[in-house]
Amino acid sequence: MSIGIVDIKYYLSLERIRISNLEPKEVNQIPICEKALWRKYKNLVWKITEGQNLKKLPNFKDRGFLNYHLDHKVSIWYGYKNKLSPELIGGIDNLEFIPHQENITKGRRCNFKNSKALQSILFV
């Protein structure tokens, strides 16, 4: 599969959006010592996430930059701000593959399609 100029421009525009969403706006308003804690929490969640058997999840085979992205239903930012365990946020019950455009526009918001998303990870 070759990538054309249009695909590259689209990729770069998505990359700019992704980079601008890397840190929640609130991060810029917290003390430097808390920024370090946030980054440590985020890295730990991703380490736990990457240790999960993602093949169990629907749409795993369609994973790709322009297809499906791995998403935390309850966001890493929400977990950090509410002092939720990194194991809960990075656990398989909190992961799903969603269409890339949905994930790009979602940013740091939680994907509460219904209130069961949070309940399912908090009350396992």
C-alpha cells in the first residue's frame, strides 16, 4: 500500500491535532512537581496498557493510524485527577479500539457511552 501526497498531508494534520492534545490544558496550570507526577502516572498506565492481551479486544485486527486506535474508556487524565489506580486505567476492561477520527476528536474526555464504563472498572 503506497501513501500519496494527500495521505501525508492528512497524516500531518492529524499529527498536529494529536500533538496539541498530548497534554490537557490543566497540566499547564499545575505546579512543576505535579507535572512530574502526572507524567509518571501516564507512563505507568501506558506500561500496564501495553502489557494487556489486546488481541482479545474487538477491532484489534483493524488497528492502525488511519483505522482504529486504542482508547482508554476512562481517560488517563480522569484517572490521575481522581486518584484512580493505574492498574484500573490501564487494565483490559478499560480498553477498546475506536475509529481514529473519534479518538482524535475525543482528546482527554472519557468515553462514557453509558455510566457502566466507569462502574465496570471501579466495581470489578
